Amino acid sequence: MKMSPEGIRRLKKREGCKLKAYRDQARVWTIGYGFTLGVKEGDTMTQEECEARLLAELVPYEQAVRIATKGQATQSEFNALVSFAWNVGIDGMKTSSVIRAHNRGDKAAAARAMGLWNKITVGGKKVVSDGLVWRRADEGAEYLTDSNVGGMPQAVEPPKSVVTSSTVVASGTAVIAMATQVAEAFGKLRGSVTELGDWLAPVLGLVAVAAVGYVIYERYRNRERGAI
């Protein structure tokens, strides 16, 4: 499978075409349809050169998506995934939660996971890019074109917040339940071993709070990596 003419047209619209080298938002020298390899200040290209280079440079991205999806993708899904890889890199695409969700057949989750890749690094800090927010939504909508997710194939559900995520809620509930059981067990023990003293309950409370905090922190790190 290769990108269809419609997929290439949409990729071109997302990238735009610049015939003179410029620095992108991440301060990387770029030209044409997002070309960066070997690009330096002062470089120029003709429109014809941009078209030819795009088709040539798309080949390894198409191959990477075919391998990552094990050849199991509709044309629209394939087009969107190649566009996604073109922007985040082949390694980013292969290890992303987008591909994991796609390969387990959860198309809605795959589209949502695309939306997490909306940041650029500026001055050593990651900041949300309005351009990437739009791009991820557009790629997500293209990815769902051939699906019938919830009867709204063009809808891309935003990711849940870190604190309200079902993963965090479930994990936090489990931690609290476990801490309660431990407290009860130690409470019975304290009745016969007075040396434990009144410090036990506050300590167990701190342990529970620390455990829930760790779960939320891990969830945040996963979101930063594009995992959900």
C-alpha cells in the first residue's frame, strides 16, 4: 500500500510548501514540504524539485507504516499514519500509543492518541503548538474516515485529563483500598502491641497519598510520551 493521491494532497496542505529555507517553530532549517535533511540557511528549491523530493522521501515512511501495522490498515488509516509519521518521525510513530491502539483494533483510541502529539520544544521547554493541534485533529479525522466510530467518523474525542482519567481513578482507588486494609490489620496489631503508638495512622495516610501521587505522575509521563 502507498499513499493515495488524496492522502498526498492532504499531507501537502498540512505542510505547506516553501521554496526557500526557513526555521520552523523548533528552529530547525526546513524547506519544501517539511524537508529537513541536509537543509541549511540560504537553500532554495523549485516547485518541481519539491514534488519529486516528496515522493522519494515518502517511500521509507510508507514502508515503516506497512511494517508497524502488519499491513492491516484501510487507505485512509494508512494515509493518516504516514502523515503522522512524516511529522513525528518513524521511531516516534513505531513506538507510539497510536500504533498500539491501531493494532488492537481500537480506532477511536488511536485517533485520540494522535492528539497527544501536539507539542514542540522551544528553549528547552515543551509547549503546545496551535498548528500541531489542528494537524493532529485533521489526521485523526482522516484516520477515522473509513470507520464508523460512534456513528461520527469525523469526530476526534479529546484525551481525558490526567486527574480524571479512568486509569488514575482506578489505580488510586485500589491504592486507597489497599492502604485501608493495611491500616485495619495494623490497628488490630496495635491493640496488642502498644509500642507501635499513635504515629501509625498518619504514616499510613502519607503512604497512601504518596502512592496515589506516583500513579498520577506516571500517567502524566505517559501522556507526555503520547501514551494513553
